[in-house]
Amino acid sequence: MGCYVTWFVLAFVLLFTLFSLILWGASLSYKPQVIVKDVVFRNYDLHAGTDITGVPTNMISINSTVRIAFRNPATFFGVQTSSTPLEMYYSEFKVASGHMEEFYLSRESRRVVVVAVAGVQVPLYGGGSSLRSHADDGGAPAVVPLELTFTVLARAHVLGQLVKVKFYRRVRCSVTLREGRLGKPLTLAKACEYRDR
């Protein structure tokens, strides 16, 4: 009798492990979809100033909002998206940042998240020598090339705490701030690269 019980336990563990692996493998094909829809630059300011140590440099301030669309295509599990930092760069200088709060996406659901990405009085040192501002010199509106980057982490509990899956998606968008179009949405449908890892 003891032999049968042992074989039954081993068979159950084997079948459950196989079932869990099948669920885990199937879940990988239901990656959450992330698409950056647009960005609105609400404020741009560039002027001469000094950093906290008294070094003279150009100072930049940017205020923007980014809209990100999420979709969970899975039919049998929801996903929890972690809190995510967003960063905006001019050349190698981080000029603005924001934070997307964590949220839950139920199965086969969609959501659009709006994230404020801003920087105030950010020193550029020698890196901003080619930048200018219409408000500062009275010339043509400024055009500033920027890069928006962030990595989304989403977790799915496919079978309670026993089968868990993580999804990573790295996003990099080439964004152009146009001082003459402040307050107007800039579509980023073709400006972003998405990489899963």
C-alpha cells in the first residue's frame, strides 16, 4: 500500500509540474502591450544662471505630460505593472523626469496612463551651448532634440503564487520639443523603439 501512495504522490507532483510549465509557457505569448501615444510640452525655459556651487551655466526647465497606452491581451490572467521612472535626456544630460504609479490590468483590458515629466532649473554646463530660447533672444522658436526612456515591468500570477511570470519592455522615443508648439500634442506613434527582455 505504501508503494502505491508513493507512486501516487510522485505522479501528482509530476503532473502538476508539467501543468505549471505548460501554463508558464502559454503565458509568455500574452505579453502586455505598451505604446507611447503622445507628449505635450507645456513649458520650456532656458536662461543663464548658476548651479548650487555657484558655477555659471545655462539652466533649462521643461514641463511635459506623456500619454502611455497599456493593453493586457491575456484571457486567463491579469498583470500588475510596477512603479516606473521616466527620464528625458538632452544629449547625455537628464533634463526632466517623472514617475508612473503602479496599477493593475485585469484580463483583456486596456488603460491609458498620463505621466508628468518635468525638470526645473537643470544645469547644462557646456552641453547646452547650442540651445536657445525664443523668449530669451527674440529669435525664431527653439527646436530641442530629446530622448525619452523608461522600462516597464509587469508581473502576472498565472496560478496564484505558484506560477509567476515577469514581462519587461524597454521604451526609447526620439522627441523634438518645438517651442512654437507648446501645449499641442506631439504624436509618437513612429518615434519610439520597443524592446522586450
